[in-house]
Amino acid sequence: MDKLIEKLDINQYLPTVLDWATNILLALVILIIGIWVAGRVYRAVVAIANKYDQLDDTLFRFFGSLARYAILAFVGIAVLNQFGVQTASIIALVGAAGLAVGLALQGTLTNMAAGVMLLLFRPFKVNDFVDVAGKFGKVTEIDMFTTVLQTFDNQQIIIPNGKIWGEEIINHSHHAIRGVDMRFGIAYGESIDDARKVIDKVLENHPNVLNDPPPFVEVETLNSSSVDFLVRPYCNGQHYFDIRYSIPEQIKKALDEANIEIPFPHRKVIIVNEN
């Protein structure tokens, strides 16, 4: 009699045990396949950036991570469904929590969105010299939230991407050849042609000034006390600052040697003696 009762008890719980065993097995299969698929999708997205040099690795690693976690989220929901868990309320709770976190991190999300745009459209890249958000320097790092600049006096400037994307961006390194604008004035009594010859000779002798395109040297303005030249030599981008800070001194010395006066602001006072 006791054996009969034990047999009946086993038969009673056997369907439940089999049902749980089947659910656990299916959940493990879903979990393993989901993790494998998520990893493959992540590597496939990252491989797109590796295949094309113009695409940014950081951006596509971010997209790959988004795709991987989205797949894992659906895998988690599928696993819970295997055990009869009602996921609708969990999804609603996660959505509400996501909304609250999004509102709390609104500024951070703005910077992240700007970072995606910077990495996608690439208005500048690492090692470019840029003017952004009122700051000038060499770009040393671009990530999802900030851009890091290094100044000439070796300061590190960390700028939120939201401030960069919403403002004017000047990339001094975009073109291989740069023009360097400088202005020099001579007195009205001096010869324009002689001054131009002196300036042309300085530019001709400078090792980093290009002949093609030729330098631009023309009178730009007739000021109250000077005739002003616009001088624009061209150079390779890496020589920009050498030109910018060496040419003015050389032109000043050359004009002095040629006895060509460089005027400075002054006022003439005429005294009339009525005696």
C-alpha cells in the first residue's frame, strides 16, 4: 500500500518536474544563443569601422555596445517568459526608470548626442589644431562626452561636446596648405614699390614659404597715418606658426635696413606764436 502511494505521489509531481526541466533547458539554450548572437553583432558593427578608415572606431564601438545590450535585454525577457514571469510590468518599470534617469542626466545625454555627431561627421580629428567653444589648441582626444585640447603652454582643456557642436568650429588643420595673413604699415612719404620689393625678398628667402601659390602682397588700406599692406604667404600646415611668428620680425628688420619708415600713432601739435 505504501509503495502504491509513493508511486502515485511521483506520478503526481512528474509533469511539474518535467515542465520545469524543459523550461530550464530552453532558458539555457535561449541564453547561450542570445549571448553568442549579441557578441557576433557587436563584432560585426565594430568591423564596419575597421573596414573603412573614414569611420571612427569609438563611435562604432558605442553602436556595437548598444546593439549588444539591446539583444541581451530581449534575451532576458525571453528567459523570464520561460518561467511564466509577466514581463509587461517589468518593461513598464524599466521604461519609467529610464525616463527618470534621462531627465536627471539631460545635460550628459546632450553631450553624448553631440559626441555622436562629432564622431559621425568628423569636423576635426585627433592632432588637428582647432578653435572651439572659445578655446584654441591641438585635439588630443575625442570621446562620447568631451573633447580634450592641449594648448601651446601645455595646458589640458576638457570641453563638453554639447558646447562644441552648438558653436562655430574652426579647423586650422583641414587644408594641407595654409595662407598666413599679416599686415604691415609704411609712412605716406615712403615708396610703395620699394616696400613691396623688401617684403617680397623676405618671403622669397624664407625656407617655409611656398612659391605655388605665390605670396599675396598688396596695399589693403590707406589709414590716417600709414599705408597698410596685406601680406599673405602660403605654407604647409605644419609650418603655419613658424611663418606666423618669424616673418613679422624679419620684415621689420628688412624695412629698417632699407630706411623705410614704419609709422606709429602720433599727434602733430602746431604752436602759433602771435608775437
